[in-house]
Amino acid sequence: MIRWRSGTVAALRRSWDGASELSVEVDGELDAVKALAYTRLVGEPAVGDRVLLNVGALEMGLGTGGYALVVALPDNLPSSELSGNRDNGHLVKARYTPLQAIMMGVDEEASPYRDVLAEADDLDGMPVVLADLHSALPAILAGLLASGPVKLAYLMTDGGALPAWFSRTLSALKGHLTGTITAGQAFGGDLEATTVHSGLLAARHALGADVTIVAQGPGNLGTGTRWGFSGVAVGEAVNAVNTLGGRAVGSLRISDADPRPRHRGVSHHSVTAYGRVALTPADLVVPADLPASVADEVEATLRLLAERHTIVRVPVDGLDEALRAFPVSLSTMGRDLDGDHAYFLSAAAAGRHAASLL
């Protein structure tokens, strides 16, 4: 359950779109803690402000979410209107939690996109790149943009962080994306969608995207079992893409560096998502040149996945250079580009293949 603390803002640290990092002196404790405030929910903190904290993720030592989270600034409450909310919004995200947020749904009655989305029912063959981890997003973008300019949208699902503002990567990618859509319980994107289906249609018909990338927000929920992983929902997204007449492109989670055997070669999560959950076909992308250390494992897995999907081998010339030149840092499970080269190269290859479908 919630682990509560109260304290005082001692210092303002770095900030990015929608979020402010703080140093907080906790009542009754000697050491200050690192805390995160979502400014569009709780307002702008100042040094000396009293804060109410949820310290659960911090005390658990979670790698991605290891912050104390600011629940409220009791003596410095923001106005009753959620900052950035459009008038007359009725979409409730993080529903029936103490911090539920009321947003403007992209397809609800007061939305400027209501008319176009009320009748929208097809993606017109739009390529959609699907990944089970948020860390694949910048690498997919690097592969896409290496082929030339293209209008790109990101559809963030709710398997990881719910606020899009948690992602420093997403904030840094602003100039490279036409827009971000947050779907399901996720919120804080440029547009808000109820489902993956309505989010995909919004990417195509509201944002005018040529290609959309679908992945959960940063962080994920996993128990180390076949089915207990939030990223398995990528298989359901494949079904949504095909239902709406899009072209599903799977960014396989391939690693030659992960110390866990179940994630070496093609991760068992990709095998479950594409082999069991996805009931409709996708193009599953594999770099044409894989490290010898995992090539045999990958090939054995691909033979199983090829029963339903199309295996596409994509040349990798120029992709390493594109990844190294991309202005957003790459990191997955604490490993950078050189620390897990096969993972990022696979994601960039998926982006390159999606660009080739335009």
C-alpha cells in the first residue's frame, strides 16, 4: 500500500516538460530524498514548500521509478483546473485514484477532432511499429529518420508509467515527433485516447502521422513469468493495428548482453506477445547481421514465429552511425548502446523497415 512521508522542499533540481525534480528534507529523517513533482497535477513547487510524499517506489529501490513522488503541496495548491487541460474535458485517467485527472478526450464531443474521428475507422495502411519497452522508442525513431523526414506519432500505452511527463526521453524527443497520444489510463500526451484503437485512429487522422510507434511508458510491471509482464500487451496492439487496416511492424526484443537467459536472443516476452497473444500477422524485423553469440538462438525462435508472421531481414548499414548521432541518449535496463548493441540495432532496423513501407 502507500508509504507516506511529509517534508520540506530543500532544493529544486532539474526539470523537464511536466515534471520537476526536488530534494526534500523528510520529517524525522537525516538524509534528504530525491522527489518528483508532476507540475500539471500538483503545481509548481518552491523551496520551503511543505510536501506530502508517496515513498513506496523509493523504498523499494525501483530502478526506473526510484523517486519519492509528490502527492500534494498542501500550502501551495494549484488552481482547481488541471494545468494544460482543455475546457469541457470528460475523460478521467488514473480513475478513482486520489490523483485522477480529468482530460479532454481526442474524440469526445467538445474536441476539435470529434467530427473527423466520429467516422474514422481505418488507418489507410499506416505502418505501426510496436515495441514492448519504452527504451526502444528513440532507437526506432533513429532508424525511421535515417531514411528521410517523416511525420511520426507516439502512442503511449498504460503498462508502464501513467504520466507521459515521467519520461525525460519523451521530453527530449519533442522536435522529432508530430505528437504523443496517451491511451487507456496513461495521460499527459498532446492528445488523450480511451483505447489503443482510438489512439491509433487519432495518430492517423488527427495528427496526420505517416508512421506511429506504440509502446508502454517508461518502467514496466513484471514478475519473471511468461504471462506476468505488462509488455505482453504489444500482441494485443498487433491485433488492433490489423483490425483497423494498418501495417503492423514488430520491433523484436533481441539481446546479446542481458544476463538473464530468458532474455538472450529473442526475449521470451517477444515470443509470448507475438507467438501467443497476437492472433493476426505482423512483419517481425531482424537485423541482417546479428552477433554470432545469439544468431543461432534467434534463428531457432524465428522458425516458431514464422508460422504466423513474416520475418523481415533488414540491412543495418548506416544504422549504427544513426544511433550514435541521435541526440537522445539510449539506455535499456541500465545498458547503453555499446552495452546492448543488438537490442538497439534491432529497434532501429524496425524503424527502417517501417519507413520502407511508405
